[in-house]
Amino acid sequence: MSFSVSVLLAVLAVAAFAGPLVGELVGIPGAVVELVTGIALAFVVPKDLTASNGVVATLGGLGFLILMFLVGMEFDFHTIGRTSRANLSVGMGLFAVSLVSSSLVIGHLAGASSMWVLAGAATSVGVTVPILHVHGWMGDRFANDVLMIGTGAEIVYLIVLNAVSVASKHDSTATTILLGTRAILLIAFTIVALRVLNRARRRVPRHFHRWFLRDDPVEVGLRGTFALLFVVVAFAGLDHIPTVLGALLAGVIFRAVMGAAKAIASRMTSLANSYFIPMFFLTVGLQTPLRADIVGLLPTIGLVLVIISVPRLIIAPYLRARGYSWRLAAAGATSLMAPLTLLIATAEIGRSSGLLSSRNYGALVVTAALSAIIFPVITKRLLPLRSDELEVTLATDDSVTVTD
């Protein structure tokens, strides 16, 4: 490893340490601070150090795979099956309304490409979860409702994103055949993987039990988790599925086999959030230097932010009908207006598939950063801190308060 690479890694490690601390001071997600820091460093870091085949870019790519793996771990289909179907239906309806609105405004009026149109329909819970957690709402019925709505929209978005990336390179018939073939192969692989892992878990329960231990000097659980991640990613590459979706599937398989394995999930999350995921956001910033020609895309960026926000307001009346105050309902709607993870994923897939130029890639990253700055600030102002002394007024009866 050259001296210049070592120095750059040291600078990025310090930035990863300072990012969340600065974010807490200014009231924005640490990931946004890391993005902005990376963009600022891009003006002084030599281009050869941030090339797509370089060490830093590879490290960022690894962080992105781990990030998507953690997103997949949040998809607990047992919980989804038990939850209110209305929440999932609202989430899917939200995606449909957002996509139609984006198609009319961003596609028709602004004349933007399909990736920009799809970006306008992005809804994810990556930023929503920490906001709800910090304010003490995780585990509450309100948080479950909001997260299930966001999860429903996110699942549909990822399916459509994969379809768009395929359709851009083939005609309609070839696209249908390819998507069908890939879906069949993906389902077959998932079934085989689940059977193999479940059989192995029955045959050697002692080794799988170590995944649930808080302390294991050999770290069998972490090694097995990384093995699962990269085996599934490798299959995705063979099946010509975007590797980020393979990482997402690996997280889903892990959750299906291991369930709520809090010990290994905690260690994996800690490892990812402490280094690899910050490195991803920093390297995205490094590879997205601000360019003068991005100014020409500011109207499109503004329209995407409007489309990301306005359609989500339909959630508020639904949450109000579920028994929450208007303030909580509005907070639930705004909490889903910062699809940072999905917009970055869209930018990465768009660039790798040739659907986005470097100019549009940079503009979409800027859009992701702005959404994660503006809407979480609004949500934090609307969402009250939930504590043992907090009284929450339910919308069903404004005169009745529920004290935890």
C-alpha cells in the first residue's frame, strides 16, 4: 500500500469518527456529513486515488454491500405476515402514487430520464429508523405502522429498479424473458440456500448456537455472516442481478434462518456502522465532485424533492385514522421523505448500468443529501420525545391521554 493511500485512509477514518459527532451538533444524519466531507475532499484528493479500480473505491463498494445486507436484515417477513395488511397496501399505494406523480412532473414536464423518474418514487426507512429510535418510539405501534408502510414501498421500489436496469438494455420481449428467467433462478437459489442452511443448523447446532453468543473469540457468527453475504453476491453476479440486490437478498436469507439473532446482528451492525458504511458515504462523496454543470440540473433536483415529499402527505390522514394525533401523523409522513439509502443505490446502479452520466450521478447524490438534511430536521421538530412521563393524546378521543 502506497504512502498516499495510507494517508487518505487515515483522513477518511478521522472523518468517519467525526461525522456523527458533527451531525449531532448540527441536527442532521451523520451520513450526510460524511457525504459532504467526501465531496469537499474530492477537490484536493488526486483522481487516481479515487478511481473505480482503486483501494478506496473498493473499500466503499464493500461498505455499500454491507449496508444493503443490513437493509435486508430488516425485512422480517414473519412480522410482515402478521402485521396489518393495510399498512403494506398503503406502502405499495404510496409507491404507485409517487411513481405516477414523478412520471407526470419529472418525466413529462421536465423531460428527465427514467432513473430520475424512479428516484422521485423512492421511499426507504434507512433514515426513519434512527430518528424513531432516538426519540424513543421504536417498538411502539406508531413506529411499526410507519416502518411497515415504508417497507412495503421500499420492496416494490427495489423490484422496479431491477426491472428498469434490465429494460434499458433490451427490447420488451427480451426484457420479459430475462426478468422471468432471473426471477426463477433467484427463487430457486433462495429456496436451496434456505434448505441448506436450515439443514446445517439441525446437523451442527453447536456451531450455529455460537452465532447467538455475545462473546466468541473465533467469531464464527461474523465469519459465517460474511460468507453468506459474498456467496449470495457472487450468485447475483452470475445471474446478472445488481450485486447490491444480491447483498439485500443475503440479509433477507440471514433473517429467515437466524431470526432475531440479536448478538450477531448487533456485532455486524456495530462493525458496519463504525467503519465500512461511513467509508461508503465518504467514498461516494469523493467520487462525486461538485461540477459547474450540475447547476443546470437544479430544477430537476427541486422537482424530485417536491415529488419525494408531497405524495407522502397522504400517509398523514391514514395515520390519523389509525388513532394518532395530527402531529404524530405528520411526523410519520415526513419521516419517510428522506430515502437516502435508495437514492444512493439508484445512483450507483444507474452509473454502473450506463443509465446515468457522471453529471446526473452527482446531481442524484446531491438530491439524496438534501433530502436527508431537510426532512429529518422537520420530523425531529414534529416528533415528541417519548418517555415514561410523556402523555400521548390519541386522535380517537382528544380528551383522553395515555400515559406510559
